[in-house]
Amino acid sequence: MQSIEFNSYVKNGTIAIPEDFISVIPNEIYVIVKPMHEQSNTTKKHPYAGCMKGTFTYMSDDFNEPLEEFKEYM
């Protein structure tokens, strides 16, 4: 089995293969994808107090009223 290594990217679910390698690649290939951590620009945002402010646009008028299911405990 032949091994070829190259850098590429995924666009719309398709791996882009450089033109230089297209003639070398057989009809059936196995792909091993290794993440490139050093080029990752994504940062995980941590939740903070007030981060959901403004996301709820409707709340019923009886929101703070006691629930029927808990009346026997009150």
C-alpha cells in the first residue's frame, strides 16, 4: 500500500486534493484525517452571568403563580 501525505481542507463535505496528487491516487483510497491544532482559530466561549439576556421574548402572565401540582404542599 502506498502512502501520500499532504495538507488539505474540507469544503462542503469534500476533501480537496491537490492537483499534483490526482494522477498518483488510485481509484480506491483510504483517508486518515489528522486535525491541525496549531492552525485552529476556534476558541471555546465560556458562559458568563447575563449571557442569555434578551434571548427570551415571551413569558406567560401567570409565570410566577403557584403550580396546581404543588397546592397540596402549600
